[in-house]
Amino acid sequence: MSDKFLAGRTALVTGASRGIGAATSEALAAAGAHVVVTARSAPELEAVEERIHAAGGSATIAPLDLTESDSIARLASAAAERWGALDVLVLNAAMLGALTPVAQIDGKEFNRLLTLNVLANQALIANFDPLLRNSEAGRVIAVTSSVGRQPRAYWGAYGASKAALETLALAYAEEVRNLAPVKVAILDPGATATKMRAKAFPGEDQDTLKPPTTVAEAVVELLRADFETGHRLELGK
């Protein structure tokens, strides 16, 4: 069943090939949005697209590496030409990196992590800002982690990237406040059964965790709620 707010809207979800990104894409499509799903893996994106179409939804796949030069600009240009506006931008793509003491962080890996988790998200906001402003109600949801606000031993690299993402997203929220119909929210999904979580906690029983669909449903409900810009939603365990 389509949703009054999302029906006919255009949404872009990054890191959409699996986990929270895939589930969110499918939930947005089920609510009536046309969803642009992007990630590096074309086969996995095609599987997401097939599930969306099988459920009666609408999607476009955009396989690309967000860290490659000009990839985001090309995507934004194509979206502008085809749709002219973007209603929902979900900043979900991220890498975990090695969990290691700050003094032992590998510089090359840290650079890759910051490039995807921070620089690519800033580039997404920058390149899609005109399309978000063209929307009647542009919405940005940045997916974060509790370690972005509460530092944890061995999580320094990932936590620093999430703290930076939050700062960028919330600064953007203030910059467009009262100037454009764009609102920004921070989403902390909490413990969720994903491959990234399994990598971080290899001995954990993922059957005890909430599925990505629960987070996806929360995203849809957040969009329906017409939240105040700067809103933070923490789902917990």
C-alpha cells in the first residue's frame, strides 16, 4: 500500500545492496517511492531491484563506487536530468574497518574509511543539495552509530567517522533551515543483524538481534512523522 507522503516521491539509498540499505530501499518502494539503489555490487543491487518489482514497487539501480572520483557528480547529474528533484536521501553506505587501538590504526585503511564514511557523504549532500531544494519536502537521513557520540575502546576510527558524519549532516540542517524545505535527521539503528555487525561481533547470535526490516520500518515512520530538522532517532537493541 502506498504512503501519502512517499507516493510518487524519488528516494536515493546508498549501501543498498544488503542489510539496512536493502531493507530500507524495499520499504520505501513499498510505501510508493521510486527508489534509486546504489552500491558497488551490481548483482546484489539487481536482486534488490527484482524484489522491489516483484512486490509491485519501482526502482532504478545505480552500481558505483562512492569513493571514485566524479562518481557522485555523475549520479547527481543523471538524477537531475531524469527527475529534476530528490525527495529522500538516505546516507547509509559505510565501512567498519579494523577494530584496533588508536595508536595502531593503519593510515591507509583509515584514509579509505574516512573517504567512504565522511568525504563521500559530504559529496552526496553537496551534489544533491540542488535536487533536495527542488523538492517540496526534501529529507536527508544520515545513518550513524552510538560510537559516534560515546567513544569505545578499539572503535576510534569508525567512531570518528560517524562523529564527523553527524556534524556535517547537522551543520547542513542548520544551513538550510528557513531557507529551503529540507529537513535532516540522524538515525542510530542500534544492534541490528547485519554483516557489518557480524564482523564486529563474530561470536554474537544474530537471531537475538532485530532484523534490518525493523530499521527500515522506522525510516518510513520517521518520514511520515514530518520530523523537526536535526531530529535524532535511536532505536536501541
